[in-house]
Amino acid sequence: MKQVVALALSAVVAGGAFAQTFPSKPITIVVPFAAGGPTDTVARQLAEAMRGPLGGATIVVENAAGAGGTIGATKVARATPDGHTLLVWHIGMASTAGLYRKLQFKALEDFEYLGMINDVPMTLLGSPKIPANTYRDFENYVRSNGGKVNLAHAGLGSASHLCGLMWQSAMKLDKSLTAIAYRGTGPAMNDLIGGQVDLMCDQTTNTTSQIEAGRVKGYAVTTAKRLEDHKLLKDYPTLQEMGLKGFNLTIWHGLYAPKGTPADVTKKINEALRAALKDPKFMSGQASLGAMVVTDNRLSPEGHKAFVADQITKLKTVIDAAGQYAD
Ligand code: ASP
């Protein structure tokens, strides 16, 4: 009995000791998409805001892109669970569970949930070469050009892919769009600006400044309501207003660690995340890009995980209805 108590005590002490020494080396935040895209932007702004709360730690962002984000997620699921390798991922954590029948990780089993970061609307965009300036003209253009219109996305299971699938299915197009996959919507945006691709649906964190500068054409937002608080996006119609009944898509980002990361370390990271989300610079940076910083119970690991579980169920219904899978 004495031995059991002693063992239990030493486990508690050892557990507490992780947090005392954490972080003991640079922390890597893996972004499962290319640099310059919306997930990358969120992760870089977050890394900067979490540095102070983590005692001035060095936080490096690593882009491990490919396969709609599943390559980077697999990398983190398999990393040493000591809190020094983290993942910032979006709705793909839930959508890939429905889109891929074979995945190297299990969304609800292979990660510690550290809290959600933000909710981000999407915008439907066209290249500057598209001869349409309103959503209605754009829709007519796409319908009359059938299979010749290209849709850029960030890989099967990405947010832009999901949005493209939902839009095509809501439009009931006779001929589907030709999809072109990129390693992230950062590089896809460059091709949209250059007119090599025709359309894309992407988070406002990547699109706001490009629309504002007139480099791409913005047609509509994907949320149920207009973005009334945003100086530029408030003038864009919702897809529901344009007749696509029930269309409602908001992207969210969360922070994850490999399963088995010590509880006192995940607690410390969660506290740093909460502090970062209240950082005025982070908050204004996010707001200017149309993102809403999370303030509800999805900031807790339990709330975050429950939300993702619910999203997996809901998105599976949408994906099954579209009848398209990644593998
Ligand atoms: N916005 C991208 C997506 O469609 C990913 C990215 O590059 O951040 O999922």
C-alpha cells in the first residue's frame, strides 16, 4: 500500500514537473497548408500572441502541406507528445473524417484538444478576367460556360474544396467545374489573381485584402447572415439571399497536440491560448480580416472536442449528400 501511495505521489510530482520546465525548447506549430494562406496567417498571428504568455518562448511555424491538410495532421498525431509540436487546423479536422474513408489518424482519438481560435466566413471569388461584377452575372457566366470553368481549392478535404462541393451541389450545375488542387489557398490565390484559374471560395483571412485591392472579384459570402460589422464585406450578399437555400458555411480553427501530451502542459498551453485571444493586437488583426475570435465554451478542451464531434456528424451528412469522396 505504501509503495502504491509513493508511486502515485511520484507520478503527480513528475507530472507537475513537465509544466515547470515547459517549454524547454522552441515550439513548432504545424500548419498543414502552404505559407501565405489563411491557416498560415492565423497560426502566425497566434504564435506571436502566445509567445508572451509562454514566457517569451520561441514559436516556429512549419508548413507541412498536402492532401487537404491530412499530411500535416498525421505528422502531429505521430509527434512526441511533449507540447513542443502543435497543430493549427481548420474545419478539415471534421470534414476529412467524412471525405476520406482511409485516414492515418483518428480526429477524436489521436489528439489533445487545446481550444478553438476563431470562426471565419468564406467569400466566393472570381479572377479579374471573369466578365461579371455581380453574383447574378457570375452565376449566369458559370452556367453558360459549363465544364470550362475552373475551381481552385487547397486539396481534397480542404475548406475551399468543401465550399466548392457545396456550391456546385446547391447550384445543381449540369456540367461540373474542373477542380484544380493546390497545397494551400495562398498559392491558389496567386493563380486566381493571374487568371490561370477562374474561381475560388476561401476564408476572409486570405481574401479581404485582395478584394479590397481589386486584384480579385468578390461575389458573395457563405454565412447565413451578412457580415454587417465589416467595413468592406458588409456590402456582399449571402448565398442564401442569392437563392441558394440553407447555404451556410463558416470555417473555424483550433489548436491541437499529439495524444498523450501531459495534462499540466496542455493546461499551460490552453491558458496561453486564452491570453493570446485577448491580446488587443491579435483581436484587431483578426477582426480586420473578417474573423471572429472565439469567446465561448469552445475555448475549453472539452467544449472544443464536443464541437468537433458535432461538426463531424453534420459535415458527414453534407458530404454524403454531395456523394463525393477523396479516396
Ligand atoms: N483556406 C485553405 C482551405 O481551403 C487552406 C489554407 O491554405 O489555409 O482549406
